[in-house]
Amino acid sequence: MNAELVLAIIAVAAVWIGCLYLAPFGRCPKCQGTGHIRRGKGRVKVCPRCKGRRRVQRLGSRTVHRAAFKIRDGQRAPAKYQEDSDGDT
């Protein structure tokens, strides 16, 4: 039972991280993705959270992308000028 629970938690976390990587932006919760907020009779104001862009960055997506970039940078081959660092020019 415990092993199944642990595997289920790991699977859910992997799916969540994959979704954050593939879709880092979500609908703005303050304006429900409209980009503006109604104030009183006919008054419309640009949403202060998304600034009218209708999307906000999801919690954790920046961390996921930074980790992915670090992994990718670690696997890259060194540049040609970095391979020959004898000191002779």
C-alpha cells in the first residue's frame, strides 16, 4: 500500500512538472482571463495583476524552466575556444 502511494505521488508530481514546462502561463485569476476589471457602472479598468495580457506565470514554472536550462547547459559540448586552453596564443 505504501509503495503504491509513493509511486502515485511521484507520477502526479511528474505530470505536474511536465504541465508546468509545456504550459508555463495560465489564465489570470483576478480578471478571469479578460484583461480588464469592471468597477461600478460601466467603468472598466486594466487588470493590475496581468496588466491586460490575460495571462500570468504559473507557480513553479520559472523554477522548472531554470532547472531544465541548467540540465541542458551541462550536456552541451564545450565551445571550440574553450577546448584549447593551453595559454598559447
